[in-house]
Amino acid sequence: MTATTVPGGKTAPGGSRSAIDLILRSALLIGLILMVVFFTAQSDLFLTAGNIKNIALSSAVLLIVAVPQALLVIMGYVDLSVGSAVGLSGVVTGLLIVDQQWSWGAAVLAGLAIGTIGGLANGVLVSYTRLSPIIVTLGTLQLYRGITQFLREDPPSDFGRGMALLGRGLYLGVPVPVWIALGVFALGALFLYGTAPGRHVYAIGVNTEAAYLSGVATKRLPLIMYGVIGLAAGLGGVLYAARLDSAPPGTLGVSFELEVLTAVLLGGVAFSGGRGTMFGVLLGVVFLGVLRNGMTLMNVPYFAQAMATGAALVIAAGLDQLGQRTGMVRRVLRRN
Amino acid sequence: MTATTVPGGKTAPGGSRSAIDLILRSALLIGLILMVVFFTAQSDLFLTAGNIKNIALSSAVLLIVAVPQALLVIMGYVDLSVGSAVGLSGVVTGLLIVDQQWSWGAAVLAGLAIGTIGGLANGVLVSYTRLSPIIVTLGTLQLYRGITQFLREDPPSDFGRGMALLGRGLYLGVPVPVWIALGVFALGALFLYGTAPGRHVYAIGVNTEAAYLSGVATKRLPLIMYGVIGLAAGLGGVLYAARLDSAPPGTLGVSFELEVLTAVLLGGVAFSGGRGTMFGVLLGVVFLGVLRNGMTLMNVPYFAQAMATGAALVIAAGLDQLGQRTGMVRRVLRRN
Amino acid sequence: GGVQEDTGAAGGSGESCQRSTEKVIGFDYPLTSLSVYGDLKRFAEKRAGERGYQVKYTADDQDLQKQIQNVQTWVTQKIPAIVSYPLEPASMEPLASQARSQCTVFVSYASPLKNQDAAVLFSGLESGKALGESAMKWIKDRGKPVKVLVLNNRDLAVGAQRDDGLKSVFPAGDADVEIVSTQKAGTRTDGEQITRTVLQAHPDLNMVLGYNDDVALGARQAFLNAGKKADDPNVFIGGQDGSKEGLTAVSEDGIYRVSVAVRIRDIGFAVTDVAADLLESKPNTGVNVPPVAIDAEHAELKDYMSDYS
Amino acid sequence: MPYGGAPRNPWKEPRVTLSIRGLVKGYGATTVLDGVDLDIAPGEVHALLGPNGAGKSTLIKCIGGVVTPDAGEIVLDGAPLHNLTPARAFEAGIATIHQHLSLIDVLSVTENLFLGQEARRAGLIDRGAQRRTADELLERFGLRVPATARVGDLPIGTKQLLEIAKAWHRTDVRVLILDEPTASLSESETERLFAEVAKMKERGARIIYTTHRLGEVFRIADRVTVVRDGGVALSGAVADLAPERVVSVISGGTGAPTAQVERSDLGAVRLRARGLAGPRFGPLDMEVRAGEILGLYGVLGSGRSSFVETVAGRFAAVEGVIEVDGSPLTGRGPARALRRGIALVPSDRARQALWATRSAADNLLLPSFGELGRLGLRRTRRERRLFGETARKVDLQPPDASRKGGAFSGGNQQKLVLGRWLARAGRLAVLLLDEPTQGVDVGARKQIYEVCRDLAAGGLAVVFASSDAQEVQQLAHRALVMDRGRVIAELTGEDITEAALLQNAHQLTGVTGTANVSESHP
Ligand SMILES: Nc1ncnc2c1ncn2[C@@H]1O[C@H](COP(=O)(O)OP(=O)(O)OP(=O)(O)O)[C@@H](O)[C@H]1O
Ligand SMILES: Nc1ncnc2c1ncn2[C@@H]1O[C@H](COP(=O)(O)OP(=O)(O)OP(=O)(O)O)[C@@H](O)[C@H]1O
Ligand SMILES: [Mg+2]
Ligand SMILES: [Mg+2]
């Protein structure tokens, strides 16, 4: 009897879920495609290998941090300190190479370590003492920036060949950071869909109480994830420093946290937790990358770019909603 | 067994809430007091009438926008576009006076109107089409900034006597903006505790479905509140412009939205909605004002200020938690 | 290993190159929120119009990553000539060399690069010095002790340069000078807020040196708001940039005594000329526009102001 | 077959017991359990009874490791269990089905069944294995939902069964705890559950069973313990206990609800549905008169909730009209319906009705604040008076205006929700109740029935949907049996017997097209 009242309902996350969501997202995907078509029509340089490489390169770090951020947000947490974590690890790596003559490899490891520690610090505060994630990470956003600028006032630069390869090297014609980003994305997807903790991410996000009653580690998992996003931010900082061949303490990674959050939400992750897919996140990141690149190609003036970006965000959010609505059942549940 | 209570409840439903929360907040209050004591010990200028007036003046606009922001957040919404709304209305007011020779009164009204319209635009998008408040207002944050810079590239300035009085005038020795801020705060408190819609704010935040089924206007109320916060942001922009006697399109109100959010969360409003008090918001605003002022007085270097602010936020969040814990029931409700 | 660097053939030099015949110049100016930006563009375009060129712009909103991305886009796009104001010179080097290796003209703006065909310079260091010197002169002439607030912003390369310049000549161990506070200020609002507070701590504060006109004007407003007279002889406020408002304030011959200016017109023209010359293979090593401390008495004040619409 | 390791052979187990000694637990100022003892032998079904708020769930939470007792010890097979967590409890072989659902809406049926106990291969989830076990469990519980279905889309009853099924594949179950498992189940589901419980019993599990439907106790329980006022008020073998005795101990003398008296003096038609169709029901016609209490009975998914929720404005009618006092209901949304005097007590308290973190006063008075105020401002004195009166009428325990809604026991939460409408009864024309006494003890149930009768006597039209045949018999003047969204039978007065209801609901299940029998009624 009840079986009949449940239209297929193949909408649970997981193999099947991601498939459905591919369609759910498609509204946004279509938006992206239209945008690409438009830019291609505007400038014949847009769809060139070189330019695509650009977009990929400038989206790489965003994707690297957006993946763990998405996992956090789905769990109902968030890390707003990533902007400063990027700055901190980049500067630490830089000054170790320049001031302390560390080998670039060692310096990079140190940078990653710093990032991870910063992340874990957030995690302990947030998931164990149950402080508000937003306020805590807004705090550490300032704290880490302060430390960064305390460590070095003006930018260390000139990091040598190793870093150059890391930041601007090509492997099989694809920039190294892009390879790394793809790796991170793959891992993220495997984790979310393939492993038990991945399922628990949703459980915690939807109903922590219920997850706890079912024996899910409702505190350890977020803690670990904060460590991971710290690591990712550290990686991001290192890659930025490598790419820029310098690490300005005052500006490296500034307002990056908002970019990450935008990409994640744009990708259809619900800030309230419980909803989101890796595919969506990828889509959100690419969307932003294409938008910025295309507008520069078209020589749009700065204020118009701001307007266009803003409008694009709103429209994209609308498309995402549209995607959501296509789920028949959801429409019923969402009273209307 | 549970006979430790008086039939009918000893205190008025509304009254008790604020009373209880006053105690809950006290942990943070104590933190504030300690900070004041510290700064007073550091600089004998801190507790002078002049400096208190100065702190009040710096906090006025923050309070004006924080009050409606708190109401939105309690309902489970948020407006991140206020920074640009402040800029937009300030610049519009300014250029109407300078370029169009409008009377300052008319120009101010226009500024307020612009702000309100911007707010209502957010409201329609968010509460009626159910788009994500964060992503939408992040979008309009950019959109409104773009419009502002499109309207005027360099700052209009020199607004004449009327604006001067508005921004810097004293009434009974207290700056006009402070009077306005106190008025806004009083209205906010009256609304939240003294009116039925005020109760609905909590109902929507805690359980929208239940509120909807109980006949609460779960869409109109947020819409209106978005209009109100737009109006408040407009007011803030006007006051900023008046005090600066100029309105820089590129920088007026930049990152103000984060300041507001910080103050609100610091004041113990839960970002997930359903929890928060006006008293707490006031506390959060004052806390930030005192912190910034004290550190400037002590000529703390920039990076140290960032560190201190960050640490203060985290600690304050901790104190707030501590406050929460004192509520026995809450402890249990938060799965013991 | 399989990883090689992505900078093409390193350091292509001007002569060996076949320049593009397309008459397009990209002007990458990250500080779009500065009030000088508009007029700068106007002059660059004026000259471009005369020489039949088109000027393109980026929108970096003061963000290093975005600047690099945008210039990278231009490089791939093979824009014939790029004039860039690097927020972070070191970060621009790889791009510059990549650009030049594909025969794109690369002109550096404000701070010199290793990889550049030419530069349009107005030294931040000099600018800071000029402000410091005129401040010292005012102090000497007046012969009374002063209390100073320094508003700097070392987050920006130019801000750091100007700050270094200022430090190098000010206060130069002068016993009469007491720097009571040094604070970071990014915007006019910051300038007003900080100055207001410092005025609380030191009601006798009578000198503010700002790293640009916006913050200095904020400081001036704080003095006016505090009830100081607009022409109080005992107050010295100085800024840098020579922005329209800055110079206007100076011309009022009040407490806003100096704005260290570079001739916006000259720079705007230079942006186009240097790039265009190089594209047309005319020799041009660039220009170095000297910063001048403009005060109310300065002979050229009117000319400088006339640059603005 | 339980997933995870070969089950140890229960018959080899020594016949020692699960024994609870001097258990004490309090929340803040109030002591809930004050020295409770309990012994349960393998293969025993032990019914744990008591009024709302007696501490049954609390006791269960202690055993399940959800809350830590303040004192006392829990000994399982001779081994005392210390600082339990839900995870540790599972390992010890204690499977708890909590009163409030702990399912994850966005996850699939399979994923929910295995949540926290996933089958793994090489670090990854073994979907194949999970899927097989899931299908088998669904089969056992007669759930014809796809194992890939998103749980959030399932009706509440189905969810309840899934919740129960979770325990069936957990680690070899030595203690099975069911906290009001049948609260939202209908007869057929209940039967299935009992069959499964019997199997568990054979496998030597100790079973604690909590319910407010006393009929069940005498069907499956071996022993009964009634907790009341913090202690054990009655304990003994079912065989030597008379139902009346148990009832009076639980209800503290209030006694069981009395059957409905026939109403002859019905007023004018207040609610009329004409060809009304909505999500999962209709089209159907229906009339309810002033003073009449109409019961809707049916198996799960028969469309009762959907119907009442549509009348209350939660869903838009697909076709047809709703009339209140003769004039059609225009516009959409509960607010509109309320303005016309239609109020709903929804079935899913936690999700649809309660503000757990808000005070009892807010929960009770929220729709009334406006009317109580003057010039838009609230008048707290009048609010306090109205709260006091209403709390007394529904006998809210404790009648504390500032206590958080979530801190009340199930039954008292329901009284809060009912009181919400009682407080403005004067403005109501129709009261709709969906599963009105779900999880409510006999005493409270009686009081709720009386409130409903008073409201009807006061001229309201009362419509309630229930899965509890006994309830329909006791409360309804007239009963409609629904199936697949259609009315398939109508019973009045004396004819409303549990037997008749069950028979109609079940034997007719599957017969389609026999719609609108109800057209014939007055
Ligand atoms: N989280 C909590 N905070 C404070 N008090 C609580 C909390 N949970 C339960 N209580 C109180 O403990 C007492 C026992 O609650 P419990 O849920 O165990 O009763 P119950 O016997 O299960 O009632 P029901 O039959 O309605 O489920 C009640 O008075 C209730 O108000
Ligand atoms: N298949 C479904 N999809 C979406 N919502 C549903 C579905 N089935 C029920 N619901 C909703 O879930 C809630 C409770 O379900 P319930 O099974 O009680 O409703 P119902 O389908 O009317 O059956 P019943 O006769 O048992 O009430 C109601 O709001 C109902 O509308
Ligand atoms: Mg219970
Ligand atoms: Mg139902």
C-alpha cells in the first residue's frame, strides 16, 4: 500500500543520489553551458586550450578548499578562517625558504602542518566545546591573519625552482595545481559516496541527535574534517605562494573564505546542512572561474563586473532552486 | 515529582524570557566588565565622558543595523548585503545633495528609500522564492556595490549644515546618531518582547512548519524584516556620509556586514535561528566598540589588534556557551 | 621528471620581437576604489584616442590572486601591450617574463620589475619622503613640539614603500616630534574613526600623516567634527596621491596642508605613450614622474587641479 | 539473518538476567527516577508502563546509554555496564528503538537500516551485502518500499517500522528495547511487529516494551512493571493482573476512558467537503455538524492525514470545495483556514506542532497573543490568566509557563498543542486532530477525550484521524473508514466497534472503486 504512495524516491544520496542530483543540478549546469556559449560567441579566445588551462589553474585552489568545506557545511559546520589559514601557511612556507634557507620540500611540509594545526584548533573549539562554528572561525580568521602579519611584515619572495614547478609546472600539459585539485576532488567524492563516514556526514547534518543515537561519532568526524580543511587550506596557501613566487602577509588569501563559501553554496550545498553533492561543488567552482575569466576577456568595467557577478549568483541560486523543485516528492514535502 | 513549580508560571511569558536570558548573558557581560576594568587601568582616558561618547558614536550605526539583523537571524535568515546597502544609500544621498542640489532632507529620505528597496528585493528573493539567504545576499552585496560605483566614481562631499548636524550634532550632550541608535534598540526590544509578531519571530526560527500550521505569516514577516534592515542600512549609510561629510563609493561600508554579523553572534544569537535576545545584541555591539577603542587608545599595533580581536571573539563565544550551560533545561535539550 | 615550467622560452627581449600590429593596450590597475582611478583612465584614453588605440581594463578589486588571474588571462589572450600596477611585484615577474617571451609589450607601473620593457614610475618611496620633509619643514618653521598620528597601510606594496619613505626622513630624531600613535587605515571611515579616538587620548594631537588622501581626509574630518577650526594654524594634516579632493582641501589653505602629488595627466598620458611607442618599435624606456608636495602656496596647484574634470 | 558475525547460540546462554538496581535519574531540579529496580530474564517480554512523564523513556535511555544515571547500576549477564554510550550499548548487545524516530530523512532506506553499523569491504561500504539484508528485512516487516527510497518521503508509519527494523540486524541482540513502537502503527503493522518480537523472544533476547495501548500488553507481555512518581508502583506477571487494576495504577485512579454517548441533537453542518481531492486522497464528500465528533479510521497511508491537512490548508486541494458554515473556503494556507475557524492538531508533534526550545506559554498562546493584546502590544496579565485557565483545563503537568516545550513528556506536549486551540475555542468552527492521543497515557487520553467532547458540546465540529480502533470506538459519534484516499465505509453510534472497524479496514483493502459510500449520509 504505502509502496504505491512513494514515487520511486531514488533520491537518497549515494550512488543513486548523485545520479539524481546530476539531473537536479542540471538547471545550474545548463546555466553554466549557456554562459560558456555566450562567452565563446563574444571572444574566439575563450574556448582555446590556453584559456581553459587558465580557468582551471585559477580554480584549482578554490576547488581544493571547497571540497572539505562542502563536507563541513553538509555536516552543519563551517570554517570561515580558511582565508587566513591560506595566508598563514603560504607565508610560513615562504619565510622558511627565504629567511631560514629550508629546502622547499621541508618548508612545504611545514606549511601544510601549520594549516592542519590551525584547522584542528578550530575543530576542538567547535565540535568538542560546542562553540558556534561561525563566531569561532570568524575569530580565528582574525587571529591567524594577525599571526601571519606578526611573523613577517613584508612579503618573502623568490622561492626558487622547486616552488616554481609546484606552482606553475606542467605535467602532461596540465598545470600541477590542477592535477592536485582533481586528486582532492576524486578523494572527496570517494569519501562521501563510498565510505561509511561519508554517509555519516549526511546523518550528522540532517539530525545530529539521531546520528548519535545510531552510534555515529558525531564529534570526532567534524573534528577530523576541520583538520582536513586546515590541511587543504595549507595546501592552497603553498600553491598560491608557489604560483605568485611571493607571499604577502597582509593580502594572501584575504576574502578567500567568502569565495569558497560562495562556490559551495552555489553548488547547491545547503548552509543549514544535510544537503549537497560533490558534483554540485565542482559546478559551483567552475561557474565562478568561467564567469570571472569571461568578463575579463570581454573587458567589462569593474563596477559592471561586480554587478554581473552579483546578478549571476542570484540567478544561479534560482536555477539551483529550480533543480530542487523538479523532485516531485520534495514539492509535496515542501508544503505548497 | 515535578511539583517544583507554581501554576500559571510566576513570571510573564515575555518578561521571563528576557529575564532568564539576562542571566544567561551575564557570563559575557562579566567578560565585558573585566575588559573595561583592564582598559581603565591601562589608560585613565578610557573612562572619560568624552571617550564614552566616542565609543557610543562609533557603535551607533553598528547597533542600528545589528538590531534588525538579529531579528532576521533569529528567524533563520540573514542579510549579508548590508555593507553595500550602506554604501549605496550614503552615495545616493550624497550625490543628490551635491550633483542634484536636492535639499538634505529630501536626499536623506531618498537614501532611506533606496536602502529599503534594496532590502525588500532581498526579501522577495529569499522568503518568497525560497532562495538561500546567504547566497542571494552575497550576490546583492556585489550587485549593490557595483551600482554604487557605477553611479559615482569619486566621492561626493561637502553636504552642508543639515547633514553636519545629523552626523555630528549633539542633543543634550549626546550625539544625534547615538540617540537614533538608542531609539532603534528600544523599538527592536519592544517589538520582540511586546508584540505578537515578536513571538512569531521565535516561532519561525525554532520550527517554521509548526509556525506555518499555527497560522503565522512565515513568509510575510521575513519579507518585512528584510525591508526593515534595508531601511536601517540606509539610515546607517546616511549617518556615515553625514559624519564623514563625504561618501566614497568604493569604500563606504565595505566589510560592514561581517562586523554586524560578528556583533550579533557575539551577542548570543544562534545563526541556526530560534535563539537570541536584544540585550545580548547590545552587549555584542558594545563589546566590539570597547575592544576596538581600547586597543586604539593603547596604540596596539595592527597585527596584535587582529590577534586580540580574534582571541576575544573565541573567548566571548566560550563565555556565551558557559552562560547557556547555566540553563539546566537547555543543557538537557542539547543532548546531554 | 615529467614536470616542466610553464613560462615558455624565458625572457624574450624587446628587439628580437615581432610586435602585434593590433592597437590595443591593457591597463591593469588594481586599486579601483581610489578616487584618482577615474581621472587616470580619462587621460590614458584621451591619449589613446589621439593615437588610435583602444584601452582595456581589469577588475582586481585590490586582490592579488584576482590580479594575477586577470593578467594571466590577458597574456593568454595575447593582448599586444600590458601596463600593470603590480600589487606584489615579485608575483608579477613570472607573468611578465611569460608575456615578453611571446612578444607582448610589458610595462610596469609604479614599481619596477626585472622583466619589463619599460616602466611608468612615480616612486612611492619618494612620495613618502616628500610628505615627511614638508612635515619637518612645517615643524621647524613653527618651532613648537608636535604630536603626530601616522596612518599607514603596509598591506599594499605602494603603502609599504610610502611608509618606508616617510620613516627615512621623519621624525629624524627630532626632539620636538612625538609620534603618539601609528595605526593602519584603509578607508576614509577608518581615518575618521581612528583619528577621533586618538584625539580622545591626545586632545593636543596636531599632526596626521596619511599614506593616501582618503585616510588623511578622514582624519581632517575627525578634526572638524571635534570642533577644530578648518584653518587652525597649529594643525598639520598631510596626505598623498594628489587626488581631486586632496588638492581641493589643500587649496582651501586650511589644516589640510599638503598632498604629495604626481601629475595624473602625465601618468595617464605616459601609460598610453610608453606602451604605444614600444608597440610601434619607437625607443621608450618609460618615464619617472617625480612626486611633488603640493601646498596652498605651490605655483602649480592650479595646473594640478585643472587635470581633473 | 542479523548482519555482523555469527550470532552466538542463545540456548547455550546461562539464564541470568538483565537487572537494574536502584536507578536514580533527575533533570535539573526534578528527580524523575528515584531508585527503580527491574529484572528481566532471557526470552521474557517485559511491559514497562506508566503515565506520561513517569520516566519510562528516561529509564530506557539509561539502559541504552543515551543518558547517564545519577545513581544505581545496570547489570547484564552478570557484568555491570558502566559509562555507556549508544555505541557501547550496541556492542553490549543492547538494541533500543527510541520513542522519537532517529532516522535520517535524506538517506535511503538501506543506509538508514545500517547507519552506524555499515557493512564494509576494503574500507568501502559493501552496498551489495547491505542491500541483500535490507531487502530481507523489508520483506519480513512487509514494507513494500524500495530499499533505495529516500526515507524523508515515507509516511510516518512506514518510518516507524523502519526504525524498528534497524534493531533486527544489529549485533546479536541480547536486550531489545521498544519505546512505544506502535504509537503510529495500525493493526496490520502491529501484528507483524508482534510476530517479529516473538521470534526475538525465542532467540532468548530480553525485551522491554513500552506502550500506552494496554490491549497490547495482555497480548504479548509476560511481566508488567508500572513506574509512577519516580518508583515502581506495580510489578508482576501479566497472568495474575486484571486490566482494570493496571489501568487504575497507571492513571492514579482516574480510570479508563468511557465510551462515547450517542448524540442526537446535532447542529447545522459546519464543515462540508464536496468532491474534495488532494495529495493521496479523494475525491470525497463529507459533512460534519456542530457538536459532532467524526472519526477517520484506516490503515497507514489511507490518506487520513493528507485529508485533514488539506482541509487545514497545508496542501492545496487538487479539486473540489471546502465549505465552513455554508460558505466556501477561499485562498490557501493554514492562516486563511484558521481565520475561517479551522484548526489542526497535526500527527507529527515534533516536526509540525512543537517549539521545543520555547516556553510552555509561547507554545500554548502563540496563536492568541494578537487577540490578547491591545493596540498591537501584548498584555501579559491576560496572557498569564489564559495560560493558567487552559493549563488547568487540559491538566498540563507541570503547569509551568516558563518550562521549555521540549522538557515536557509526550502526553503533556500533546496537551500543549491541544490547549493551543482550546485557548481560542471561541473563534473555532472546526477542530481537526490527527492521531490525537499518539503516545498519550490512559489518564491523559481520557482528559483529551473530554476536552474534545466539551469542544463538540460547545458547538464545534470535531474530526479526528486515528490508527487506534479502540480510540475511534470510544471517541467518535460517527466513523468513516478510509482506504487509498477514499471513504469505503461509514459507521454510526453503536455500530462503531473495534471489530467492525478492523474488518472494514482490512477485508476491504485492495477493493478499488467502491468510492463515495459516504454520499449517502445525511
Ligand atoms: N530533556 C529533558 N529536560 C528536562 N526534563 C526532561 C527532559 N526529558 C524528560 N524530562 C522530564 O522527565 C520526566 C520523564 O520523562 P520521560 O520522557 O521519561 O517520561 P515517559 O514516561 O517516557 O513519558 P511518555 O509516556 O509521555 O513518553 C518528565 O517529567 C519530563 O518532563
Ligand atoms: N508518499 C508521501 N509523500 C509525501 N508525503 C507523504 C506521503 N505519504 C504521507 N505523506 C505525508 O506525511 C504525513 C504523515 O503521513 P501519513 O501516512 O499519516 O498520511 P497519509 O498518507 O494521509 O496516510 P494516513 O491515512 O496514515 O494518515 C502527512 O503529512 C502526509 O501528507
Ligand atoms: Mg516516553
Ligand atoms: Mg496519518
